[in-house]
Amino acid sequence: MQKLTPVQDKASQSNSLIHLILIDRNEIMRYGIRTILEKTSEFHIICEAASPESLPASQPGEIADIIVWAIGPDETNLLNIQQKLAQRFTNAKLMLLASGIEEQTLLSISQTTGASCLMKEVKATELTQSLRMLNTGAQVFFSSCSTFPLEKVNQVSDSDLTTDFGSLTKKERKLVEMIALGHTNKEIAMTMNVSEKTIKNYVSKIFSKLHVTRRSQVAALFGAGKI
């Protein structure tokens, strides 16, 4: 793992360079991404680590424009970790690389955190182009290799905001958070040690109280701080 240090060389100080932090548990994947990005003269990887927790301590003058974080289907506490990264790297944007995660989970993550998302199968040219777009402030989702349409990622409509938040119980609010983080009914049931049917009934009640019909709407409301 590289030490996270201030950018000191003249080339790195250029405003045209995009400074990246690369996080991936798979060392080979990190090598592949690093190789792709180093072929260009636009990106400068200032640090890489196996996980957010293993990033080295903060250094004076550290710079990061984008954090590229490869997540897996068993990743937990995504929202909490993202918030900690945002507190440390206040100006950095987040690009999630995902594999083996269902559509709903990926959508929930993007709407909850405001992060951009690509599938790990993304082509090299798409990755570099997406990072360029992200650096300009655009939010980027998925790629041409994904069957998940961009049109599904939308804002909460005014009708979605006509909700009865106050009637949510403490348990229902916990369920809302887990739904927003992309957990399935089966995963929630295992966590809470109840049947999947029980969770399904809870989710139906939550939908009714929030006046929504989709889990993505719950995630969007939660991410917007409306719940």
C-alpha cells in the first residue's frame, strides 16, 4: 500500500491532473485499474488500499479529486463508510465499482450517497471517460455493458414527498435504513431473526405510510433526509 502524501512534483501540481485514491480488496484488480489509468497523462494515483479502513492516516496537504472504490456484494455499512470518507476528503467525488450486486442495491447506493456507479466489467475507455465526467461534476451511472437503464435513476417527485413519516415506528425506521442501503427482504429477515414473510409485511406497511410503491423511492427519500 502506498503512503498517502502531499503532491509535490510539478507534474502532479498541474490543475489538469485528476488525483485519485484507489480502493479494492483485489490486488490484481488494483493493478489492472492502475495500469489503465497510468497509460494516460490525466490521472495521478496518490494512494491505493485494500479497504477504506486501511487507508493511511491523514497527511498535511493531501489532495484527492476522486475516490475509486470497488465494492463487493458482501460489503456492509456502505453509507457510514462513505460519510467518513466524505468528512476526510471533503472535495473528493466517489466512484463505486460494483460486481454481483442486484440492480436495486446499486440504485439504492447511488441515490442514498450521491455516488457515481459503474460495473467492474466496464471497458477501459468507458472508465477513463466516466472519471473525466465525474471530475467535472457530472454524476455517472453504470456503462454500456450494463442492462440497467440510466432512466431509472431519477429524483423524487412531489407526490413522493406527501408522506406520513411521523407514524413510522423505531423498527420501521431501521427497516427503511436497511432498504435504503440495498438489503433484500431475505437479508433483513436474517439480520432481525424473523421470517422473510414478516419483513415483507413490514415493507408493505412502510410503503403505505410513505405513499410509495418502489424500494428505490424509499432509498431516495432516506438519502434526501426526508425520513
